[in-house]
Amino acid sequence: MRRTDALPKARGALTYGADLAAPQMLWAAYATSVHPHARLRSLPVEEARAMPGVRAVLTAGDIPRVLPKRRWDPSRPLLVETECRFQGEPVAVVAAQSLVEARAAARFLQSKAEWEVLPAFTDLEKEFPEWPDVETMKRHERVNAHVLARRGDFERAVAEADLVHEETFRTPMVAQVPMEPHACLARVQGDDWHVQTTTQTPFGMREDIADKLHLPEAKVRVEGTWVGGGFGGKNEALLETHALLLSRLTDRPVRLSLSFREEFLFTRTTQPAIFRMATCVRDGKPFARRTRLLLDTGASLPGRDFALGYSLGFTLGPYRWDTWELEGYALRTHRAPFGPHRAPLAPQCTFASDGHMDSLARRLKVDPFQLRLEQVWRTGDRTPFGQEVPPFAAAAALEQARALEKEWRRGLAPGHGIGVGLGFWSTGTSMGGEAVLTLGPKGLTILQGEREIGSGSVVEGLRVIAAQATGLPEDAVEVVYGDTSTAPFDSGVFGSRTVIALGRAVEKGCEALLKELARRSDHSPGEAGEATPRPRTSRGKLRLDLQGGEVFVRSPRGTGPLLGYLTEEERNGGGLRAHGKEYGRSHELDSSGAVEGDLYAYSDLIAAVHLAEVRVDPDTGSVRVVRYAAFHDAGKVLDREGYRGQVEGGLVMGLGTALSEEGLITSEGRLQNAGLLDYRVPTIRDAPSDLRIIAIEGFPGSGPQGSKGVGEPPIIPVPATVANAVADATGSRVLELPLTPERVARALALISPGAPTGPAGPVTPAVRGRPK
Amino acid sequence: MPFELHFPTTFEEAWALLEKGPPGSTLPIAGGTDLLLAMEFRRFSPRHVVSLSRLPLQAYEVGPEEVRIGSLVPLRTLELDPRLCARLPALVEAIAEVGSVQLRHRATLGGNVVRASSSSDLLPPLIALRSLLTLRSREGRRTLPLEEFVQGSWKTGLRPGELVEDVRVPLPRPGTYRWQRVRPANDISQVGLAVVRHPAQAGGLRWNLVAGGTTPTVQRLIRAEATLVSEEPSQEDVALAAQRAAEEARFATDLRAAEEYRRHLLQVLVRRGVEDVLRSPLAKEVRG
């Protein structure tokens, strides 16, 4: 077993958030709103405070007196003060001697709270059955953000087109569902606001806590634990602020964790979206596209929406367009705030964008591979936002997928279909990271501020990078996890950036170490640090090695123990030190197309082409994925097993988005399936047994050795690929996720198309359009 | 809420414990796969929980005409028994679809029967197989057909102080269990259907069809059964039975499926189920 965390994790030896404990610790629990939108009339706080074991009850009104500056950021409410904004929003937090007592008091508060129920806005479809006009939206109080960008005149393109292909795609609320729920342990002692927590971004969390509580960052100390999956859901400070406030109030360590029900209700996630797509075709060639997007951003506050502007670009696909128009509204609803989620909204955008491309190919009766290949970006093209396309493997991946598709199509069983899906992603390489490397006589240590969230990018990735950069075996490289007071700054584990950014920082640190050793080797070995210049002959050839547990330096001048290269100070101080930094580059963007709102530049571009063979039961609508192949633009694979693991995991997660996962709300806007019973993530038995992962190298990215990020891209094309395969098998297209048997049955006209009261909701009939 | 857990080793001890306190304050627990969830969701808040694990409820005898299954026998034991696989396909197929392997190591037949869930995957085959329950209390034993025992979710004919001792199922019986779910593995069936063919000498109808996912509890499809009068009904009869089943089933719309979809599914499952049973080797072997 190669992964160093595997065995201790299997044995239960590593500390996760839910394992945290301290002497004298109090247990905390939330009382939350049970309505999506309501005014709080009364809360029996004093009665709850008198309940057995209860040490404190924190409400919004208590916060100012707990905080040193007696105030907090009112634009980011920590607890409901008068009006709740979504079901599950915390109203009060109880700290008690035991979890049972804390929960009993929280439940008491929740059941005795009196609310005046207010109308809830939770259904975009109902509010905007048609695309709303600009004037309506200017007056609409729930518009959080508006983005409009274009090149050329789309209306003219419509007039010039032979065919305008139009479809509306709908996607539901989906959640990250990490196996480990959120959990933290807070301890405030004097000026030290210390919290241990399961987080993807310790430094981001420190900033968030400092902002929300008006504390100087230096007084906040965030210490990460081992993380049982994050998928974007463990970035922001959610519980941590409450646990810190309770610790301050009680002078005791306070532990707070979420139940799975609370995970679904209270954490930030992907909310519903409606994509209205239109593509103009002339002489058989698609040349203009327009996307109109209504995005439910939940109770996100104005100015805090990141998703709309970033997502819209993905609906154009990685394609060249003469004319394009993007318009979107982020709407503030009474659902939980929108939050990051493994390639936020990209699987949904791609379901719309690529599904639309696929249905166009079928409508034009052309090969879906050919249609994509003729339009797809190649290295050196310009993106719609004017950026030069860096090395990009989309066309190569499509060609390889096409060859496999031919093979699969021979002897394809009846009722089966094959679909291709093309997605792309841009990694978050412009965020920074640093690492401190110490090369001692026994090996190399990397001090850094990220936490391993399960992918292996930290625990394995950084070691592989350092080993490959220096020549040391991986066993001689150790990763050290610092907290925000001991580790150098790092942005955290998100945006598929760990290997690309922090990995590059480690690689640079290694390069600096080797350069320094080479410099010393060019001087006389054994007299390290002393200035006796010699001709430079050994540049770039120097490598490290481990012999009998000792680090050796191998240079053209010969091999010798590292000790001989170190100064006395370094020998006493653990070794030679180097500081690696990577802050990425900001990319150029042609923003002349932006009329309102912001567009975002892409950094590395990563293509992913997926191929699925599905079997559709013609009588029930059941979809089973029987074979799956993923062609990924890898740049350079640094670790085969780790790479394969990430792609497999991402695509199985995507199968959940494609086939079974959706948050279902009642007509009052309450989430009906907050829990693992009726929110269906795929299990291992739902994964296809024939799963091929093909890494396409040779289109380098900006990571170590030309590698590209792999955390997010694998999930992106999955829903589109599965929907395209179902369309191939049945001739009917399902325009709404997920493709549950019932929804497919409606598309196949086995039952009526719309079920206004049913859980599946209405399904738009197959392909609509208006031939000219 | 905290509760006290008891481990009686004799029925006397168990009854003494179960009679304590007001109704609902003491509950028996078998595998616990449903009860613990119900306690988590606060449907029940017992102060005392009585484990049945040390009582002699683990009997398991496979005879030539009947299998007797102690109420505490884990589902996994039944699933892995080749004698049952060959002779009670309807039951074993259903058991293999209950939850996960881990869950089936804990879950018991007795627990599933007392839970009496309308979406149970086990009640349809057990009822279609005409299973008999042995119920035991201080007053002694009584035998009750499972069909009469099940009344609704958590509602059964169990009297205070009574425990399910065993379930007796006749064999061999050609049959099958069919289901439809949003997620094939580890999910709750939108519709389940057991189809069992009985020999003429057993008396009564030749075919029993029982659906799950119905409201308020699992339902025998009597009109469909009455349509399948012969050992080998014609395709037309099967189609008619499927149609009648879809008409007579009491379905509702909930978050798992729309009523309309459930009716459609049942029709498909009846047709497929009966046809598959007719084609099965066991149906060819067991005739008359």
C-alpha cells in the first residue's frame, strides 16, 4: 500500500473533525428555522438556559456583547435576528455538558419558537415562466446580479440563419455530500481565537472568521484536521464562528458538528438553474449562440455571488462562435446560499451546452463528433473572451473517443445507446501558495498550510513532485501540516489547484535547493558557504539520492553525503532551507464584450471527453450505464494511480448528478429529502464495471512538469454524456436533470409528459426549434 | 433521549421487561436497522430497549415442504443458503435487494415483518408465499397468516407482550420478486412485486401477486390473481392481469414516485414477473 494515509485511515488512527475532543469540553447544537421565510416572533431562550446541563444559549442579540469590538459584519448575519432567509438557518446555538442535553435544548427551542410564516420564493419556474424583460428585472427586488455580454448582434444572426435551434435545460439543487459532516472544536483563551476544524482552506477560513467577527487575522488561529471529503463544501466559516463565540461566552472548549440533515439544509451548495439555449445554423454550420441563464443563488447576499459570471462562459462550450450573447440573472431565493461544489455549476452548464450541441447534430443528421471537431478550440485559437487558447487537447480527445465509439457501436445491443460529451474547465491557478522546504541529512520535509481532503494531492502529490524534482525516493520526503500560525500562506484545496499551484511552489523550492547545492558544489565541497570560486560546470545536473538512510548529493563532480554541503548552522538547524512560492499569473481578458457584470479569464484550459454506453429499459425508463470511457487532457500525469483515482471518483460522482441526485422541495419550499435516504448518491454497486481512463499527455499546463489539475474536470461532462447516450438509445432527449426512470419514462411518453404535482416536475418535449 | 438497554436470556425475563412502564416506554429490538432510525427521527423515544439477541429465536430448519425461520435469523444467512435460492427464488431475490450487505448482516426477518413498511421488499414475497407467523406470549403460542398480521406502517396484529417467534414458508414455490428504484443499489423501491405460483394441492388460487410501494400498506392484487387461473396462463391472460393489477392497486404520489408512474410500473412488472416465472426452471420442475 503506497499511500501513507491509507492504513492509518483504515485503522481509525487519524483525527477527523468529528474525533475532536478536549478536557472540560462543552457540546453544542443548533436550533434552526423550520420555514424557508418567516419572521421570528418569540424564542423561549430563558427556559432553554434553565434546562439540564445547558451552559449557554447564543442568539443574535448576544453576539455584540461577546465580541471584543462589540460589533460584527451586519451584512453577513451569523444567526437569525428577526427574519429567517432559508429553512435550516441557525436561530440559536446551545452549549451543554453533553451532546444529549445540547440537542434536547436545541430541539426545545426549535419546537417552541413562534414564527409568522412569510411567502417564500423558492421556485424560479413559477416566478419566471418566460424569460423576463429587462425592465421587470430592474425592479425585481431579488436580483442579486445581472451579467450581459456579447459579441456581434445575435438578433441579426437569427435573421441570417437557416435554422435556429432552441432548447431549455433545467437542473436541480445538488449537494456535495462528503462522508464526514462538518465538525469543529473551538477554544478561545485570551486573545487566541483557536479553532480546529475539518476544512479545505485554513487560511481562507481565518480571513472569513476575522471578517465576520471583526477580529484581526493575527488573533485567529485555524488548525485543520484530516478531512473526510470536501468537494467545495468546506471552504467558508459556517460552524466555526458559532463555536468560537460559545467558547468565548463559556470559557470552555466547545465542540460543534452537523447532522446529515443539517448538512443538506444549512451548508452552501448548488441550487437550481434554468438554461435557455439558442444556436443559429447557416449552411449546416452553427455560427452563433445565445445563452440565457436564471440561476438560483439561494440566500446569497448581494455582491457575494461568484457563480453567475464564472459559469456563463461554460455554456458557450469550448467552441468558436462568430456571434454570441450571454445573459444571466442570479436570483436571491429562500434556499440555502449557493456555494462551491466540485467545478461549481460546470456539470450543469455542460449538460445544457453540450446536450444542445448533441441534439443539434442529431437534428442536422451529422456525426456528433464531426460537428464538435469542426468548432472546437485548438491550441492558439481565441476564446470568446479574447484569450489565446493555451495547449488544449479537446480535438485529440474527441478523435480518440471517436475511434472507441466505432468499436463499441459494432454489435451494439438493442436498447443500448452511446453518447459523447465534451466539457472543459479552467483551474484556479491564479491563487497563491507557498511551501518551506528543509533538506536535512535524512530527508526532505515540506512545511505547508493545506490539508489532505481525500484526493491524495497533498499527502501523495507533494511528495511525488518533490521526489521527481530532486531524485529522492518518496519515502525520504515528509509533508508537515502547519496551522495558520506556523505554516506559510496557502489559498487552500479548491479549483483543482493543489498540485498545480502548491505543487509548483514545492517544485520551485526543490529547484532552489538544487541550485544552491550546485553553487556549493562548484565551490569546494566540504567548505560549504566559503567563497572559493571555481568554474561552473555542474549546472542542472545535480540530483539527490538516499543511501543507507543518508541523503547524498550526486553531481558531475562525484557523489558525496549532503552533510558535506551544509554549513555548521544548517547542520545544527535541521538542514538547508528553501522557500517555494507560486502565485500563478493573471490572464489577459478582452472584456469589451461585457455590457454589464464581470467576465472571468481562464487560466489553464483542460478538456474532458467522455463516452458512455447506456441501456435504457423501454418499458420503465430505467437507465443503466454499462460502459464508460473518459479521455482527459492531463498535461503530464505525475502519478498514474492517483490520477486514475481522481478521474474515477469524479465521474462516479457525476453519475449521481446525471441519474439520481436532486433536492426536492414541497410547495412551501421545504426540502423533503434532507438526508441520505432519499437524496441518492451513487453507491459502488451503481458504478459501471467497465470503466476506462485515458490520459492524453502532450498539451502542457502550468503545473509541475507541465501537469494540469484533475480534481474537478472528471465530473463536468458526465450528465451531458449520459443524457446524450440516452438520446442515442431512445431518440428522446431529457432536458432536465437528473435522468430518473420516471423522467425518462415521461420523455418516452410511457406516461403523461407533465406531472404538476409529481416529484419529477414537468419535462419539456424533446427537441423544439423553428426551422426557417 | 438516553435509554437503558437490556439483554434478557429467557422469555420470562423479556416479558417482565416488556410489561414495565406505560405503552411505548419499553420496546424490543432485533437487528435494529429500522428501530434505531425511527428513534433518531423521534418516532419512538423508549426509556428501555430490550434486545432479543439472547433469546432462542435463531431456529432455522429447511424441511422438504417448509422452511422455519426464527425471527432473529439475519437476512444474510438466508440469502447465502443455496437450498433457499433454488426453492424460494421470490424470497431470496427480494432479500438480496434489501439495503447493503452490511445491513443484511444485522437485519432480521422478524424485524422486517413487525416494521410492516409499505415499501418493504420482503412482505410482498412472504405474503405471496402464504407465510405463517408463530407469535409467542405468556399466554402461549398462536399462528397467524402474515397477510392478516400486517395492517400498515408499524401497525400489525401483534398483541402487547407478544413476540414473533418464527416465520414458516412453504417450499418449493416458483416465483420472482421485481422492483423499480431511482437508484438500483441500496434504495427504497418505488414499486415492488412478488409473483408466486402455488401447486393445486395447496388449495386456493394458483397465483399470488403482492405489490409494495402501495398505500397504506403492501397489497394483494386480488383481481389480477383471479385472472391467472391456470398453471400456464396465456399471454392474453397475463396482459389482462397486468392491466387489472394496475387498476386495483392503491397508489399515491410521494417524493419517490408519482401515482401515474407507479401504476405504469406495476403493469410492466406483473407482465414481466409472470412471464419470467413461467420460463423459470423451477416452474418446469414443480408442476401439478
